[in-house]
Amino acid sequence: RRLTYEEAVEEAFGLFHWLLLVVCGWANASDAVEILCVSFLLPTARCDLLLSSSDMGLLTASIFLMMVGGYMWGYLADQRGRCRVLVVSLTVNGVFGGLASVAPRFWLFLLLRFISGIVGGSIPVIFSYFSEFMPRLRRGRMISALATFWMAGNILAALAWLVIPRTWAHFFLGGLDFQSWRLFVVLCSVPSLTSAILFKLLMPESPKFLMEGLMPIKQMFNGPLKSRSFALLIIFYCISFYYGLWMWFPELFARVEDGGSPCANVSLPSALHNQSCYPVKTAYMEGFAIAASNLPGNIFTILRMDSTGGKALLFSLVLSGLSVFFIYVVQTKTQSLVLSCVFSGVSVIAWNSLDVLGTELYPTQLSSALGFFTGVGRVAAIMGNIVFGKLVDTNCAVPVMMVSALLLTGGLVALLLPQTKHTELT
């Protein structure tokens, strides 16, 4: 008998879907590693490359130029196929990310990270590709499981404490002083490259792409899609601005090593020439703890997404905003760590909800829609990192309060979205 797309997808669920979860999840983890590795190498690289706080803000912002790549790859995926595009984008991202390890000067390191960011950014395609294989009644739970791999990538990046403080990972490569943080950069490019190989060897093209044509991106802001599109635009901007805080966590924890608020102790760029290039190990251990604190939020969304729906869970943005506010007012390192872990565990619920909503609110012919909104989020992430870099030494309260206010705003705007629980991918 002749089946519709949804009926065909509902017919079976088995080993292939779990393999798909692992391969797409590893690609999602590679995105987390590529983005977050910069924040963990900053405390060491800053003295090797003689970076000011403004320089560090530019460097952390550069990887978020995936905004361009996200939309570009989303558009190409609609025309050329999801799987083919994923192979190319993941390969380019890994190659240029790895090449940055041998950059002798800040400007070249920044350029290579810039290229890695602007040409990479295939994550929206991964979620569209994955969702098109999923049965309707399992889709929310499986997309939440896929989003959980971001935590795995975060934990991998936080394992910087196994590499960067080690003196054995230090040698000369020609005239380049190849210190341990450069080895860490090389290791962080491995997930992207291996993901590209797995997609090339194991994964088929999306059945939805093979069946249907395209819809122009402008339809997102016309007719019944208009209100949800403007609401999502605001939410993606609000939640992504917090990357300015997230990318600076290792640096802020280094500043509270002797106690006090993270904003009470400023770095001293003038002393960079006299600093040791080996950072305080506890900053990395705390980063690892924050990454691991994603786990309760991820488990919660896997268990509750299909029954509660992504819209209701997006209200967790309000709790995220409150936790950021209290991070600023605490006075001890232990208090900062506890609130940072709370923020991490709650904010991941909102991110997982957005991943589900982003695939269910639009027809799959508009798979570039998620790329568009991710691009908006990358703009916010770039602005957040630049603002933190400019103000962290002088008016630290301003960017922290901005993150808190924007998260609260995003949580309230989420109330305007429609419920998409168990909806069909039309």
C-alpha cells in the first residue's frame, strides 16, 4: 500500500535510529568542543599570545561567525542534500580549527578561528536531518537525547585540565614554541573530522529531502508562521547572548581564586609578560563541574519532552536569568560554583526545548529556518563576547545584568509560541 511520509517513518524504529543518534550526537558534541575549547585555553594562551581582555573577547566571538555558515549550509542542504553538506562543513571546520594550533601570532590564530567559524556551523542541518528520520511520538525524546551530546562535548572540552597544565606537552616545532594549549587545540579538531568520516561512510540521505521540494525562507515571516518567527527570533537572541558569560567562566573563576565576587577582581594586562603560562588547575576542574551539571537537565528533558512539550520547558529561561543575577552578588568561590552549576543545569533545559521547537514549528522544506535563527543567536553570542571583553575589567556588572535580563525576557516571550507536542513534520 502507498504510505505518506509520516506513516512510513512510524512503521519502524530500531538499531538504525540508535546508530543515527550516536553519529549525529558526535557531530553535535564536535560543535560544543569547537566553541568551548577557546574559553578553556584562554588563561594560558593569553600570556603566550600577549592578549588583552579585548583581544580575548574578539577571539571568543570569532567562532560564533558560524552564524553565516549556519544559514549558508542550511540553504545548501535544502538544495544539495543534508548528508553531503554535513560531510563538507564538518571537514572544513575541523581542518581550520586544527591549523589554528600552529599560528605563531594572535592575528593569524584569530583569522583561522574566524574561517573555522564562518565556514562551519552545520548544527542546524544536523537537527533537521536527524528529526526527519524520527517517528512522531518519539521525536521530542530523541531530539532531546541528541541535544544531550552537547553536554558530552562540553565535558570533553573541560578535560583541558588533563592537557593544558602538563609540562610534557611542550616542544619546539621549527621556530614555534608549541606549548600544551596548542596540543589541546589540535585535539579539539578531532571530533569534527571524525564526524565527517562517519557521515560519509555510514549515513544515508534524508528521506524527507528526497521526497519534497523547497520553500523560500521569506515564508517564515508571512501568514501563520509570522508570529512564531518573531517570537523565536527574540528568544534565540536572548538565550545566545549568555555565551558571553559562558565563554568567560574559566577566566572569572581564575579571578575568584582568592575569594570575592568574580567582578571584584580584575586581570592586569600590563603584567602579562611576567605571568606563568601555566594556569590555576582549579579553574579547569570547576569548568568540568559546570559541564557535568548539564546532566540533570538533560535527563529531565529526555523524560519530559514528549509529555510536557517544548513550550512549557522554555520557561526555564526565567530560572536561568535569576541564577545569573545571583552569580554576580555572591562573595565566595564555592557560592559562585554552586550557582554556576544551577545555571548550567537549568539553561540546558531551555536549549533542548529550542532544538525540539525549531524542528517542529516549521515544515521540513524550510530546514534553513533553524539555520536562520541559529545565525541570529550567533550574532547575540558575538555581541555578548565583545561586550564582556570590553567591560569585564571596568564595569563587569553591566554584561552580567544584561545576560540576566535577556534570559528573563526570553522566558516570557516563549509564552507566545504555539504548543508543538507530537506535531507532524508537514
